[in-house]
Amino acid sequence: MKPPPAADGDWVTRVTDAGVRLDLWDGQFDDQEVVLLCETILRAGLESRLSDEDLYPLLVRLWSGRWPQVDWPPDAPALTRRCATKLAAKGSSVVDAMLCAPSNDSRNAAREAIIDDLKLTPTALLSTLADHWEELADAEMPIDGGRTLLAFAQDVLLEPIVGACAMLWATLNSAPGSVNATATIASEEWSPLDNDDWIDLAVSEVARLGDPVPDMPIDGEQASALLAAARARILADPGASPAVAGSLVRTSGWPGATDLIDPLASRALGLALERIDDVDPQTGNDDIVDSIQLRLMPPDDNLLAWVRDPSFGTLGDHCGASRTGAKLLHEAAYWLTWSIARDAVDAIAATRESGPDA
């Protein structure tokens, strides 16, 4: 973990000499202390009593409640000044004096400026998260924050810079007018669990496998049964496993390139076929699904590579209770591998149900 600037005695001396009340961070904030701390920091910025390198960590802590946790981007103080200066030429940053927080419009505009300056993409942000995983994995999301790894990456990496930029912008001479923006690098959150859209996808997949579904209303349970039966019929032909593994991928809901999920589906189906004699077509086979899911999960060191995949990064936490990056990672990996294992075992169970020994 990156040491806080307050551990540097020279930095403490410089910011204290500039009039910043660092001691206010030692106690429980009341409204008056928040306002006083905010005023001293913004005044130091307004009057240029601190360098950008000394001011930047104060702005990050003021907005996010945390000192900068990693050296990213490498020129964060210069980037913050550059974007704040560009924004000041277009309009004013609005800061709530009591909360010492920039308005939503100000943060949106700052976010747009930073994303544009860095040419930032979801893949690049997730890769940065993976590069700094050791420092960031145990950081906590806000209670009302997102529940994907991409949302986590934005909260711990991007939003501290956004807040610092909007706060610095408030200290600069601004032209009249307003600046509004709604920049985001978020993709749609997805889940491998059944829903109405999945039913339509399953019906289409059954038809693709050669068994058109009659034009009749069906629910999720019926759709799952029809899909498993269609896959079972394909598996009756030798060498059909790759086709069924591809079917598992198509109905997973995976929204992007399938390099990560393709081998998982193939392995899940192979493991399910190894247990074909143990599969009971009349039960849920939960123990078999769980055992396959465990074998699909890579070791923690290898699992970290999944963080870099932009589709995996938008996989939502099904339970919605994960707050840290580490828990989000394991929850997303669990639901992905479990859902693939479930579909693979269901297909094998359907072969037993229709076979001569059923």
C-alpha cells in the first residue's frame, strides 16, 4: 500500500505552513470542521501556496476520504491541473460549501475531461486495476456503489482524480457559463442468471440446434428443459461436444469476445461427461455442479488475469453484498463458473433422461 503523504514530515510542514488544518482529520468531523478544512485547502490552491504535487493528495483525500492509494496515472497532479484549467475556460465548477463536494455536473465534466485526456477505455482501466491489485483489492466500495469490477475500478482509480480535478477547478478563475457532461466508461452490467431476455435467447438457441419451439408462452424452467433436451440430442452424435460447448457460451449472456469463457465451457462439459454415470435425471445434481464449479475456478494468482477482461469486468454481483475488489472478483468468478457448470450438467442429465437406461 502506498504510504500516506502525512508520513512525510517535510510534506506536513509545507501544507501546515500553507494554512491547512491537517489536525482536523484526526477527530470526528462535524459540519463546521468540514467547512473549515475545505476552506483552508481550497484557499491554499486558490492562492497557489502549494505546488500541484503537494495539493493533489489533499484534494483526493478531501473528496474521496482516502489518500491516493497508487501512483496512477504517473502525472496525476499535472493531469488534474491541465484538465481543471481547460474546464475553467468554459465555465465554473460548483462546490457545495457545507458538504465540500463538487456538484454532479462538475464531476461529470471533470470525468469527461480526464477520460478524454487519458484516452481511457474500460479495458485500460481494468488492466490498471489488475496491475495494482495488491494495493487496491481490499478497498471498499460505497454502499450505493456499483457491483462490478469495472465499477470498482472507477471508484478506486478514476473517481479520486475526478473529484480532485473538480475541486481544483473551483479555485481557478472561470469564464461565465456552465459546463455539463455525462461522460462514462461503464458498459451495461450483465449476469448469467435467467431472466426474460434469457428465455428469448434460449428459445432461439433451441431452434439453432434444430428443434424449433412451438409458438407458445414458456417460462424460465421450461426454457431450460427444452435447451437441455436439444443439447442432449446433439450429444448423441460422437464428436459433438465442441458444438454443445459453443451453445453453452452463446446462452451465457457473455457480451464480448469469448476468449476467456470458451475454454471454461469446454472444460465444464468434459467434466460433466466424466460424471455421466453419477448424474441423476430426477434430481438437481447440485453436488456434481458444485464439484465441477470448483474445478473450473483457477488459483487466485491466475484468477487475477480475469480482471483484465472487459466482459468479466461488467459481470454483476448476484447477491449484491460485495464491497471490496477481492470479494467482487470471487463473487463474479463463482457465478460465472457455477452457471456454466449448471448448464453442462443439465445437458448431461437430459441425455440420461432420454436414454435407454433412464
